[in-house]
Amino acid sequence: MRLLQFGFIGYAAATMLGDSTCSKAYQLTMRNSDAFLNELQTRICDKGCSFTVQDYEDGIKEQIHRPYVERMMRDHLGRSDSYTTDADVLVEMGASMLSTAAEKCKSETRDADLATRDDPPFDICAHLSKECVKQIKSQLPGLMLKKAPFFLGLAGTTSCSDVVKFQESPETKTIVAQGMDQYAENCPRRT
């Protein structure tokens, strides 16, 4: 039965990626992750903020990330009936990505003492190097694969062209920038 499920998911993913619009949506997601990390550097890290897993859990997740995801799902992807449950999946995925990225970036840190300490929490802003960015980006496809049933269900109700339009929309960039600026106004500062 498990093999059949994986076979179906593989077939559906191949079909979706065979669609040039769906392929473009995936490519935009990967490209936009670069833009997001650049914005993180400029709008949060360069302003002296810390950005740890605990910072995310303490405020970013519910005050910034969840409202953004709910708005995206409801207003831009036509998911008015399920935007809160969709947000649960995507917010949890964001938390997993951040936690895994922090661990991977921590292991890339040349400071052996820092890499082995549990306290203080690892601050991505203090170590947002090219290697750390690679580690963060490398997590995205695997996390998407782990959530394949969700994304396949999403693809069944939301067209890939809607996802492309949303990602290319200037409003999307504005919403992300506003969320980052909101965090930077009252963020915990690096010590």
C-alpha cells in the first residue's frame, strides 16, 4: 500500500512538473527564496536583530508568519474554506525549515565552541554566510516532498498559474517586506 501511495505521489508530481506553469511555480519558489534571504539580511539582520528559532516561536510565527500565510491562501489562492488549516501546514513547515537550517548552519560555523554549545540559541542573522544560505535553500525541496500530499491537494484546487501570479505580484513582495519591517521595529537585538 505504501509503495502505491509513493507511486501515485511520484506520478502526480511528475505530471505537475511536466506542466510548464507548474514547473515555473517551483522555479519561482526557489528563486524567491534567494530574494527572501536577501530581504532577511537587509531588513532584519543588518538592523542588528537576532533571528533564532526561539525568536520565531516567541513572536514571528503567530504575529507575522501565520497572518501572511492565511492572507495568501485566502485572498490570493482562493482557499477561503481551508486557509486556516493550510496555514497550519505551512507555518509548521516554516518552523521545521528554520530549525533544520539553524542546525545545518550551526554545523557550518567555523567557531567550534559555538557549534557545540546549546546556549545561547543559534542566531541565523549573526551567521548568514553563503554556506548558511545554501544550507537553508537545500532544505526547501525535502520539506516540500515531506508535505507532498498537501501540495498535491493544493495543486488540485489551485492552479499553478495562480501560484505564479501570486509569486510575481508586487503586492507579495510588499507584504513580505512589511512583515520583516514589523519584526525589525521591536526585534530582540544581537548581543
